[in-house]
Amino acid sequence: MILPEPSTDTPQCSAKGCRTDAVWVLAWNNPKLHTPERRKTWLACEEHREHLSQFLGVRGFLKDVVRLADWDAAQERS
């Protein structure tokens, strides 16, 4: 069986091996490498939001978790 290729137009979850459409943006930074205002992002589906948040949170990297639609709207305003 051949599975269809995922759409490149739709952002996908950053979890390893996951091809599910992203719903959440996890904004983070590593204070040893980045300035305080710098935000890197991982995308997460509903299933992986908590796991990825915990991974970043334990390291003190997680700064914010925002719905992708809200993140996109805020980026368009800036």
C-alpha cells in the first residue's frame, strides 16, 4: 500500500516520526545560547503537545504554548 505524501502547505508536528498537522506552537529558547527575547519554535499536534512541552520545560527552555492559529495571527500583526 502506498501512502500519500504529507502536504507541505500544512505545518506538521515536530515530534520524531509524526506527520500529523500541527495545532500548537511551543516557543522556547536555550538561555545559554540565545538572547532572552529570542524565540525558537517547535510545532505540536494534540497528541504530542504535552510530551514536547515537558521535554522543553524540564530543561527550563519552554517560554510559551500558543495555538498555531493565534501564533500566525500575531506574526501577521508584527
